[in-house]
Amino acid sequence: MASGEGGVLFTFLTFLFIGVILGLVLYSLDAGKRFTQTTVEVSVLNAINSKYDDLTDDIITLDQTLGFPSIQQRILPFTYSTDENSVSVSQTLPIPSGKLSLYFDLLNAYSIFVEDLNAQKTFDGVVVDLNVPLPSTWGGSSPLEAGFNILPQCLQYQLTDVNNVAFASTSTIGCSSFFTFSKISRIDVNVSLPTSVDDYNMVSCSLVSGCPHQDYNAAAGPYFNVQFFDSNCSNCALSTGDKNISMHYTGGWETITYSCAGSACESAPLVLSLGSGLRVSHGGTPAFLSMRVTFTEGISTFYYQDANYSTQKPGFNTYKSNVVVFPK
């Protein structure tokens, strides 16, 4: 009996050992399958993120954290620079004829390029969907307007047409709170006349106290300063005080208008308005504007806000879109 019981126990242990070995083999095969699947999913996710980041760097983000401008700097109808807590923009106003429309032409041409399936399959197989405004020249009805969002301040640099630009707020895209003037430390505007054809000879302000000339005081709230340079303008007749207007902005709607008084005037009015932000309007002979907005806190990002885009890879349940998460 002892011998029989020993045989049964040996047989049981043998089957148990074989079962353990088979289990380990199956687990190893399953683990290998899971590892391979995970590796593929990670690879797909990396490809989708990489293409998304390329789109963002090419036409969306205007940040200069890498020390050089993005492709935007070469096609925008203005030049710009950013640092820790300020944004500076320079351009002519009116914007040169065709320059704003060229910007939208290049945006739409870029959209066609990145959405081309043949080009995508040649590289990483990631499918791109990029939607930018379609002006009439591209079969759409979108006006030639562009907005560039500054976060977290929720202030936009806006191109509304060839005669009007603004640092104002009409959008809350990506914003955690609405824009208020309390987020601004100061706004500095330089106006330069590049030619001698103008004849500005007066300035008017809507302020009760006239056109002020206040020194900057960091504790006195948002500060606005405009410098008017007319050394090239032989027919201009502005006083030294007219060329520099500065004040601490306390609210309400204020306008500063440079113009010409007389029967044979050539200069079109140049109007700077403070209200929901800073707005500058000017037609006629181009003037050169250089504007700098300094904030009370650091800037996290500066980007083109009028595009919707996504990346995905067919066959995988992975999708990334700026409509869902942006900026990141």
C-alpha cells in the first residue's frame, strides 16, 4: 500500500509540475503579446503627439522659448518678440496691401499640404485635420481677421482689417479668467512717420483734463505711454508735449487722436483708444507702429487662436485635438 500511495503522489506531483510549466509558458507568451501591443500603442501615441507638436510649432505657437522664431515669424503681417512678462509687436498701419490676404493664403496652402494623405502615408501614417479660416479667395466667407491669444492674461492681439489692430479681448479660448486691465503693468506705443508727406499739426484727447503727461508709478495702476516721432515729416507741426502723452489708466473710454487741422490737409487721423484694451486705427499714408504690453505676471504662451486641428492614426483609438486640450 505504501508503495502504491508513493506512486500516486509521484504521478500527482509530476502532473502538477507539468501544469506549472505550461502555465509559465502561456503566461510568458501572453506577457510577450501584451508587451508587443503596448509597444505598438506607445509608438502610435508618440507619432500622433509628434505630428500634433509639429503643427503647433509651425503655425500656432508664437512663443520663442527655443531662442528663434517659428515659421509664423516669416509669414505674419507683423513682427514680434516675447519675454517673461511682455509681448512686443511692430508693423505698419495700414497693413500693406495684400499682406494680410497672403497670410491666409499661406495658412490654407499649409493646411492642404499637411492633410495630403499620400504625403502622410509616406512618413508616419498619421492623419491630420486642420481647419483655418477660408476667405473668399478660397471659396469661403471668412473675413480677413486674425487673433493671437496671450495666456494666462486672456488678452488677444487682433488684426481686424488693414486699418485696425488691437490688444483687446473678445475670446476666452484657453482662458481660466477674463481679461482685466489690472493684469497690465504698462502699454508703450511708438508711432513713427517713415515719409515726409504727412502734415499732422494737432492732437486731441477725450480726457477731462486734456492730454496728460504723467510719470510712471508702479503702484498707481496700469500705465499708458505714446511717443510720436515725426522727424521725417517736414510739414508736421506738433509741439513737444503733443508728441508724448502718458497717463495712468483708471477706466472708462479714452481716445487720443493725431490729425491735421486746415483746408489742405493730407494726413488721415491716427486714433488710439483705451477701453476694453488698446485699439489703433489709421488709414492713408502708412505709419510704423511699435507696441509693447508689459504684464503684472508671467506669460505662459502666445499663439494663433483661429485654427482647429487634430491628429490620429487609422485603426487605433487615439486622437489628439486642440479643441479638447490646448494649450498644454
